[in-house]
Amino acid sequence: MLHFSFRFSSELGLTVFQGVDYFLTLLAFAYFLFCDALPNGQSLGKRLFKMSVVGFPYGPPCTVLQSALRNVPKALFSILDGVFVFFGFRRRLGDMLARTVVVNL
């Protein structure tokens, strides 16, 4: 009987651990996509460095849709997305797609 309860506990613990793992992974992915739509267009890092994402040219703070459009290319084409910074207005591919720009406050 003791062996059965130990096995049940470990299976339950594993199930809970996997559920927490899935939830935290989903939460991290949601933050990755929508972090620039936080108040004033500032993710935690942008707030720390006093930067903001705004509509181009210098419009209102980044919206939820703009944040998603801005960060999807970073997830799919990370290196290629960063190469675009060296051309034109120094904006990433995601910034061009979402019509946003990062500014210093």
C-alpha cells in the first residue's frame, strides 16, 4: 500500500510539474510577442534603458497588434531581422512590418 501511494504521488507531482512548465512556457511566449504593448510601449528592458516603441513616424505608443507584428519576424528570422538595422532608417524588419520605431525618451 505504501508503494502505491508513493507512485501516485510521484505521478501527480510529475503531472503538476508538466502543467506548470507548459503554463510558464506559454507565459514567456506571450511576453515575447506582446512585451512592446506594455504601457508607454516599453518592455522591462526598454523601461530600464529609457527607450520606447512608438508608431512610425513618431506616433502613439505601440499597440498589441503592432507588438505582435514587430516580434514575429524576430522569432522566425532572428539574424536576418537584425541585418535590416544597418540599412535605411535603422529599423528592423519587424519595425518596418509593424510601422514602428524605437526611440530614446
